[in-house]
Amino acid sequence: MSTARSADAETAPAAVAAALADAPFVRVVARADGDSLAASGILARALRSADVPFHVQLRANPESVVDDDADDRGDTVVSVGATATRLAVPGDESPATLAAYRVASELGDAPDATLALAGVVAGEASLGDDEYDPIRSAAEAGGVTRRPGVGVPVADLADGLAHSTLLHAPYSGDVESARAALAEANLPAELDADAHRRVASLAALDATETDNATPRAVESLERLLRPYETPNGPFETVEGYADVLCAVARERPGTGVAFALGHATDATQTAALDAWRNHALEAHTVLREADTARFADCVVVRTGLGSDSLGVLSTIARLVRDFRSPEPVVLAVGDGAAAAASVEPRALGSTMATAAAEVGGTGYGRKDAGEARFDAEETDATTTPDASTTDQHPFTAAFREALRA
């Protein structure tokens, strides 16, 4: 959850719903992450039910959206996961999905509660919080139930554990290694509650009892364990659904939008799972081979990834923050691109912008180019290239200096 709130942005659900209900055409511009993808789907489905024409697009940097020319055409632009436009469904204090759910309800729609729960998980919020009671109750009324075990999107547990980005374990990115680990648990062919508990224990131990695991890893595993099963959903669990949304938003945004809009055909489901597997495989493989360095208040992960793998860098930064970093901030840096993640909300966007400006021309984006995220308070941020030459070390030094400021 990471967006600054503009003083003149309309964000109250009733006000946003009223403006959208009267719009001749709505452009939904969402941040390219799992939470905003789910939120945009909920919003778009409500617009469809209200017979309001719309278009949805995902952007790595919604803050660059300017809606003056859209107003000239009579379009209404709403930003999701950011406050880049006059109308916004923000994702700062709580997931954008929660705000979208409330807007959709104001429009008279009955939002897809399973998609909403997945969006909340993707936004790194706890489903047990009171503010999610209406969504959780609606999902449970539709057949969603909580059970022991792990939250993966597929029935094949080896496939699910190997490609999950909700943990980083020795077998992450390696299906056969995960299958071997599960074989040692002597699981029955049909998993009962006890078998699911054994799988959860296995995953928890593998993710936390390594030489470089941190105490935060135990807390981070809460998003994986005791999942909500979705017998009528497109994936096996809500948590697995969230994992797929996060990956597809970054890897295949067109497929992600189609899926969030409810076009869950066999083809889109297969494409979404392929994107999830490919994203996880690259993230876990690169992380395992990357060089890391620890500094005061910051761990730096150096990779060879380029700007076309910015989403993977974001996932790497989050995984290291959650499972490996003893420091509160992680910077994952590649050739001309970087991503940062922090434990608590802090000005990572402006930190990245300051660092990018300091090394202008070395490939990490400049604020005047509009190619970095510049939010006031967030737990993640990215930059993208503005030049072909790159050098990780000056940017890393500039980031650390800006972090201390």
C-alpha cells in the first residue's frame, strides 16, 4: 500500500461512486500490482452493471497520469492505488481493494467477495482485521472456508510451494525439490486436516529455519498459512489467488485485467498461472544467485536484471525484506532499474527520486522524466531507466545517502 494523497483528490466512496455513475465514459488507470488489479476489476464490474462504458489499464506509475485532455473529451478518469487524478480509489491506509469494494457497493453492485479478499491479501493486509468483516462474511456465504495448510493457487502442492512468492525456502523455484520435501512428510493421497497441518509445518520450518532467515519471516508466513479455500473460485485458495494477481499484474497486465473483469476462461487461467510460475521462477532463481550487502538500515541485493524485469526486482525486494533482511529497508538493484521495500511506511518514493536525480544519466530514472514513483509514504518503490549506461554502485550509494537524510 503506497500512495500519497493529493489534497484535491476525491476519495470518499460515495463521492467517487456519484461521479462515476453520471460519467459518459470512465478510464480506470490502476497501479500494476495485485491489490490495484483486484480493485480495478471490482470497480469495472460495478461500472458494467451500471451500464457505464469503461476502459481499464495498468501502469507502473499512475502518478504520471494527467486527465486534462480526458476531460476535454468528456471522459472521467479514476486512478486506482494512487491519487494521480481528481477521482481516486487510493491504497495508502488500507488496500485499494477495500476502497473499490465500498465504491462498488455505493454503485449498487454486489462485488465479487473472493476477488476482494484476494486483493486484500495482495495489499499485505490481515484478513482478520475488523474492517474486512463485510467482505469476509460475503465470501464465506459464497462457500469460502478457512482450513489448515498453505495458500497456493493450484492443487499440486509441489507446484504451489515451488512457485509461491509468499515464502522463500530452499526448494523455491524448484518443483522437484519441493516434491522431494513433501515426499518425506508421508502425506496421504487425499489430504485431511492433519495432512494439511503437516504441509504447513513443513513450509514454515523450511522458510524460517535457515542460516539467514530473520524473525520477521515468521510474521510474513501468516499470509501463506491457514488459507481460505475457494471451492467456487478460479484458484484453490484466496492466498494463492492473491499471489497470481501480484505476478500477472507485473508480467501479463492484459491477461490480469481480463481475469479481474471476470473473463476467467481456461485460456486466461492458464495464461495467468504461466505468468505466476515464470515470475516466481525468475525471482527465486535470481535471488538465490544474487550478491547481497548489509549496511546500516539497508540491505542491498545486486542482480543482473534489466528494466524489463522491474516487476521481478520488486518481488525480490519484498522477499528479502520478509525473509532474509535484518534491516528495515531492502534495495534490489539491476542494470538501470531498482526496487525498494521497507518494513514500515516511509518516504521510499522520494528517496528513490532523490537517488535517481543524483545519478542522472546513469540509467536509474530522473524525477523530471516522470519515470519513478514519488509517493510520500510507502513500503515499496521502483525506478526505471532513462539512459542506456548503467552502474549500480553510484545509485546504491545515492540511495543510502538519501535514506539517511
